[in-house]
Amino acid sequence: ELGGRKAKVEKMFGLMDEFLKNDPISLQKDILDHVEFTVARSRFSFDDFEAYQALAHSVRDRLIERWHDTHQYFKKKDPKRIYFLSLEFLMGRSLTNSVTNLGIQDQYADALTQLGFDYEVLAEQEGDAALGNGGLARFAACQMDSLATLDYPAWGYGLRYQYGLFRQIIVDGFQHEQPDFWLNFGNPWEIERVHVSYPVKFYGTVEEEVLNGKKCKIWIPGESVEAVAYDNPIPGYGTRNAINLRLWAAKPSDQYDMESYTTGDYINAIVNRQKAETISNVLYPDDRSYQGKELRLKQQYFFVSASLQDIMRRFKDLHRSFDEFPEKVALQINDTHPSISIAEVMRVLVDEEHLDWSKAWDIACRIFSVTIHAVQPEGLEKIPVDLLGSVLPRHLEIIYEINYRLMEELKKSFGQDYDKLSRMSIIEEGAVKSIRMANLSLACCHTVNGVSRVHLETLKTRVFKDYYELWPQKFQCKTNGVTQRRWIVVSNPSLCSIISKWLGTEAWIRNVDLISGLREYAKDPDLHTEWKNMKRVNKMRLAEYIETLTSVKVSLDAMFDVQIKRIHEYKRQLLNMLGIIHRYDCIKNMDESDKRRVVPRVCIIGGKAAPGYEVAKKIIKLCHAVADKVNNDPDVGDLLKVVFIPDYNVSVAELVIPGSDLSQHLSTAGHEASGTGCMKFLMNGCLLLATADGSAVEIAEEIGAENMFLFGAKVDEVPALREKGTTLKGSLQFARVVRVRIPSKVFPVLFAISMQFGSYVAARCLGSKVFLYVLGNVRMVRDGYFGFKDYFKSLCDTVEDGGDFYLLGYDFASYLEAQAAADRTFVDQEKWTQMSILSTAGSGKFSSDRTIEEYAQQSWGIEPCKCPF
Ligand code: Z57
């Protein structure tokens, strides 16, 4: 045994000679070679972008090296693999993440300095890979990083969109969308595999056939499109492992239009071929409205079919019988978007591999697990039966068969309870007969994961109540996480050094639990000094960025208060705006001595609105209208600045998060499944102002509720408050016209708020409860105080005449209280810094490493497979 190992090690050292070297001289040589032979520029004349390209290619070589070793090792060991299917991956930039994970960032920085380049400047040349919308997609990217780092034998599968998420440009305060030409200058982070390609079929008919005396169905497709693989190596940190994210692009198939050739219409045949490519052309930019679009369904099936062919080919290389399939393969479906894969596995096993239905179903049920990210039943994906029947006729039949058998089984448990049966059915009858993709997943998957504890609770008690009662063991909580590699090590290097210095080790980068060791020093004045310096430097970078983009000068002494995320009514950016208007109105009513007590704020908002989401677009315009007014008002000065950061994306987040003091997470309780942005802020020592929703509940448990600013209605209060909404309406009329002075003796807290903020507040008593209304501020918007009166009318209606579904009115009072508490704390910098340190120290649970360990052990049943060295 010992001798064997020694021989192996010797062999490895022999091989080491051939590995690419990472000393600065070798790196310089490689970079210059790439300048000359890859970028094809002169070694003596190339610009920053070309230097970036050459640099990226030299990193790519090093990634490929590890990728090869890892996959050779996986092949040799043949462990059970996890295949992670997701329609979206939000990877952002790759350069710094790669050199960090490869552990050669310093060497590269030195190499470039010697060549007369600045690493930071070159890194800024890279554009984002934005093949996703928001949280769901970025979470997928974080999970890939953790899978690689923890040495799991994992593959990611997705779609290589030609155009990622649109670029947001702002013209006169309005959002406009522009295509994201991310591939125009080449993408050094992918490897095209022209030889790894599979045909994907659509349309056609289903016919019966007799095979060995047995009747079976065969699908005669009407169209075939080729899926070509593009591999994106994902390096782990502190390991040689680099796993693969394989993205599929659509190409015309060679058999595609043979018939047209024979008719002689050669030119048309060639032109028509190009239509195939539309499948992977563009990412859908509205993440949660399912409109039954044919192209969307084709995208889903396209990547699922190609991925499954690839997975099955790999399996068949080493195994004869599908009996072993569940021992070698775990399939994770990210939300229901890839859930057509359930029908596809059944089709392949039954129609092509000729397994019995029940055998095939048993296999399917043992390989699939799903994570649900939606909260509302309305958020669940449905596919019209007519559409599915036309695009994938055989899959529709299979889903009917699955449903028939499911209903038979359910009848055994529930008898003739037809209400229940129809709720649980995969098929929804109604105006548009549709397939409920969530129910298909529930029927098949052995595990159904929620993304936070409150979210799982909602799934169990409301959204999937019937299924939970039937199969409680399927339902599991896997609270989301984010990777500390990107969100601390890469994006906040100063914080990274502080943590390593105080813990005396870098081990927390792979084992983040250690970060709690910082608690011990939460009061240490030396740490406080370092911590505050770190924050100030990060704020300086952010302030420069803000000034370049928006020409607004901000004071570093102000509290940087940030809300960055997709614009959605439930995330209540409007509540933030009403708070800002309120603050502005208060400042306007203050005399000079009052003003001296105001904590200066820079309110930063960023995010994209889905192109068709009118209300969200109006919120963006309101941010700009208010910013215009406030930022140019000499009465306000540095006390309040409002900034909208355009084109929010992963790279912008990497810059903004480390430089913020306070971050806002304002979803109406029960609407945010988890939220992952808050975890990034937490790690970076930014205090959270949040509702008790999604993962914020668990964050409060970890760091202590006293270390954040919680406010608002609780999850279980929301339904009753909505009911009451109509009865409160009468008082709204009153609130519109009257400015209320609050008697200090009766309502000391409210009085304090009104003193701090002025009086554009309406209060009302209901029994022992006091409600404060936002309507004073809405009134200002409605009256045209910020211009665009007609345009903002419908936005104002959502909180006034529209019944205020998201409860801005109800939550406003406690929102202002939480804001006031944040102001008071900020004045006490020692207290603030202590809370900030405790936030970072308590963030360990919210690493995606923890999330992935839970998935590996509880859902997938996989073990690490670490490539030697
Ligand atoms: C999306 O980004 C999320 C849920 C969805 O149903 C869709 Br579609 C897109 C988000 C949730 O809103 C977040 O709360 C959650 O943190 C994230 O998914 C990752 O689970």
C-alpha cells in the first residue's frame, strides 16, 4: 500500500514538470504569447482590453489543465454524480474569481506590474456573463462555486444564450432596454466542443408500433435542431478540482431540410436553417410571469434533452443496465423550469430503452429532486396543454399517463374527494387547460426543497398543503447561501485580510464556520480601527463610481443606505421611496438647529424592471424624479442624497455591497422565498434593515435580532391585515387632507418620529393600535410635487385606491421607527462597528458551502471526489 502510494506520488511529480508554471516570469511569457498568437497583436503594442484578453487566455489554460485532471479522475473513480439543471446561471465576471480560486492572484499581479500593467485595470475590462435574471440564477452560480470547492463530482447544465439579460440604460429617468452583446468580443471562459453535440427533436406525431409482440409508442418528430456543448470550467478554491458548467447552443441540424433540397429551393433551405438558432438566442427577462410562450418551452426542452442525452451517454460508457442509474446519477432541477426532464427520462427509458413503465417510473423517482423558489401559487409554472401537445406530443401523452396513475394512487388514500384530487392533479382544467409543472415535480421527485425555513413552512401549509399531508418526508428545508469566495475574498479584499489576520488563518475561506471566531474581538478597539478604515476605503471607491455615473457628489460621512435587487412591487422599493420623500419633507420643515441632529444619508437604489412590468418601471422613474428634486435642493445639502445606480448586475453588486453601511430588504412578509442579497451584505458587515421574511428570520437568529433593524407585519399577520384593508379605507380620505400633530404624552414613540421627521404623517387609532399612513407622501407624488403627475397616478393608486395589497400603509410606521433606530445607532460609531463585526461573525450559516453540504447529504447522496493535488 505504502509502496503503491509512493509510486503514484513519484509519477505525479514527473507529471508536474509538464504543468503550466505559475511564477511571474512564466506567467508573463504566457500572457505575451497569447497577445501575439491568440489575440494576434504585436507584443509591443496592445491596449488594456487586448491585455485582458491575453491574460484571460493564460488563466483559461490553467483552468483547462485542472478540468482535464478532474474529469479524468472522475471517470476513473466513477462516483455518483450530481447533475444540476438550471435555465439560468448568473456568473458575472470570471477573471478574479478564477485566479483567486487557483490561488495565483499575487503572482499574476506581480507579473503584470513587471509588464507595466495594473491587474485591477485589466480586470475592469471584463463584461458580465448575465445568463440569468436575479436571485435564482445567482444562487445557481454560488452553488457551482461551492460544489467545486467541496470536491463534489458535479456538472451544471444550462443554456448558452446569445443575449443575456438586457442592459438597462436610463434616459430622462426612464428605463430603456438594450441587447446584451456579451459574446461580441469573444468569450475566453468557454470551450466550444463542436464534437459534443446532440439532435433535439420537436413537433411531429406519435405512432404505435409492435415490438417483440408488445405494443409501443414511437414519436415521429417534425423538426430537429442540433445542441452544441460549450464548457465553462468552474475551479474550486484550495483544491485541484475544476468542475464543468456545460451550456448548450442551438445550431441547424444537417438533416434539417433535406426535403427542401430535393424541391430545389436551395436558398430558402439555407435561410431556414438559421431559424434553429433562435432557440438559444435570448434569455426571457421577466422571471416570474409565465405566458405560455412556445419559444420558452422549446428552450426548456432543448437544454433538458441535450443534457439527458449527454448524461445517459456518460452512464452507458461504463454501465450496461439502467438498474444502476440511481446509484450513479442524481438530477437536481432548479425550480420547475427543467421539469420537462421528468417526462423526457420516462420517454427515453420506456420508448427507447424499452423498460417497463413501472420500472422506469421507479428509476425516475429515485433520481430527481427539485428546489422550489416561488412563494405564491400564482408564481408556479403552467404549460397550456395545446402548446405542449404541438411541440412535444409524446411528452404530453406521458404526462397524462403519469397523472392517470397518480390519480389512481391518490384515490386509494383520499377516496372520492374530488376537490382534493383536482387540486393535486398535474392537469388543470379551466379556461386554458394546462400542465402544472410543480405538481409533475411533486409527483416524481424524492425531495422537494424550500429555500428558507419560512418558505418551506409556506409550501407545507399553503402552496402544497395536500402533497405535504400525503408525503411529508419529501419536504425539506435547505436555506440558501452565498459563496464567501466571491462575496468576500474577491469583492472585499481588505475585509478578507482583516478576517484572516484576526482569526490567524485563511481556513475560513473553505470552512466558513470559523468566521464566528471574530465575535471574541467585537469590542476590540484595534479591530474597530481596521474595520472602519476598511469600510471607508470601500465607500470611497463607491463614491467615485457614483460620481462618474450620476455626477452626484456624496459625503463619506453620510450613512450609505442601499437597496439593490430586481424591482418588484413585493420588494417594496416604493416603501423606500416614500420613506425618502418623508425624510426630505421633514428636513424641509426643520430649522438649522434641528438639522444639526440629522444623520446624513446617501440613499442608493439599483435594479432592473422586467420590460413589460409597468408599475416597476414607474418606480424607477419615481427614484429619478425624487433624486432630481432632492439632490438639487440647497436646503438639503449633504443631509440627503438619492442615487439610482443604472444597469445593476453582479459586478455592480461586488462594488456596492462592500461600500454600504445599511442595506434594505423590505418585502411584505411571506413574499420573499429566501433572499440572498441580504446574506452578501451580512458577510460584508453591513447592517440589515429588514422585514421578518425569508432568510432574514434565520439571520436574526444567528446574529441576534438586536443586531439588525427589523420591522413590519409578520408572516402570519399578513392575511388578516389584507382582509381588514377595506375597512381601513375610510380613514384614508381623512389622511389625505389633514396634517396630524401627534400628542406627545399619548404616543411618545410616534411623537418622537414626527419630531424627527416633520409632520407629513397621518395617524389613526384603532382600539389600542395606532396606524400611521404613508398617504401624506403619496399625496405629494400625486399632486405633482416631483413632476410627471399623470404618469405617477397609477403608481399612487396601487397604495391608495388599489387596496394596498403589499401593505405599505400598515408597515410604514414601524419602517420609520426602524429607520430612526438606524440613525440613532449610526451616531454611536462604536456600537455600529460592533454590530457590523457581529454581522460578519454571524454570517457563517449563510455560506452556500453549508447549503451544498445539506443538499449532498440529504437530497443527492453524493460523496466528495477529490482529484489528487
Ligand atoms: C427568482 O429569482 C426567485 C424566485 C423565483 O420564483 C423566480 Br422565477 C426567480 C428568487 C426568490 O425570489 C428569492 O427569494 C430567492 O432567494 C432566490 O430565488 C433563490 O432561491
